[in-house]
Amino acid sequence: MATGKKTAENTPQATRRDFIHISAGAFAAVGAGAVVVPFIQSMNPADDTLASSTVDVDVSKLNPGDSIVSMWRGKPIFIKRRTDEEVKEVRAWPLKDLKDPQTDESRVQKPDWLVVIGVCTHLGCIPTQRKNLIQQGEDGWLCACHGSKYDASGRIISGPAPLNLPVPAYTFINDNKVIRIGEKA
Ligand code: FES
């Protein structure tokens, strides 16, 4: 039952004092936020820096069938020098059998070189290359997280991944011995 007794907390003085404290705290928080946001923004790379960041990869030592993994903007880039047999195999796949139908020709600049971003399009794991994964004589990439298989064109063949491995911007320089990732051809 209410006694009607006044306490220190519910007097008019206490109420005004609380209001002043709360207001001061709110202004301090807003002020701190206003300072922190520009500070964090100043730590981000400028848009033109991001847009111009490129990586040069020496591919002169790769023989047909070899592949390497490079890094670009924090992502693995799979570069594979494909054999004639692999090129023939990936180009023989009927598009209607592909989950994300794309011709191999539309994904490469030169038939023997494949360059793709090595991040699984299901949940972002990093697939690994496996010999004869798709069929005899055709290597591919297996994402061990949930079993997605990508062919020697980086296209999704089976498993839960919905899309092909993306192709980054790249161009060949130095008499085709170096691939520059991040620059359009
Ligand atoms: S993340 Fe690759 S299959 Fe799930």
C-alpha cells in the first residue's frame, strides 16, 4: 500500500536533477558518435585506392595442367593453365545441364587460361583443386564444406552452390607471362 511518504528519488528536485544528468549523458553520447564516425571513415581506403588496387601474378612457369592460388583484395584467385583436353571437356558440356548456364568461352580470355575468384558461392568456403574431379582428365574444385563441385571452367556442376565461381577483372601483360588481377582487359 502507498504510504504517501516522499523519498529522495521522487521529489521535484530529484526529478529535475535526473533530467539534467540524462540530457548531459545523451549529448555526450551524440558528440562522441559524431567524432567517432568520421574517424572510422578516415581509416577506410579511399574509393579510388580500392578501384585501382591490382596484383600482378607471374604465370610464366605454369605448364598445362598446373594451377596456382594468388590473393587479391583478401580473396583467393585460382589461376589454372588448362590442358587441351580440359578445354575440350568443358566446352562439350550442354548448357541445359548446368545450374548456372554460361559458356566456357564467355568466362575466359584465352582458352588455356582460367582465372576465377576461389570463394564458394554457397556459403563462402574455399574450394580445393582435385585431380580428375569432374571426369577423367578434367580437374575441378571441390568445396568440402557441403560438397559443391566446380568444373575446369569454375562452373557449378553439383552440390548446393547456386552460381559459378565469379571471374574477376584481369588482363595479360608482359607477353602473356604476367596476369594483372583487378584491371580490365
Ligand atoms: S560453402 Fe561450399 S558447398 Fe557450402
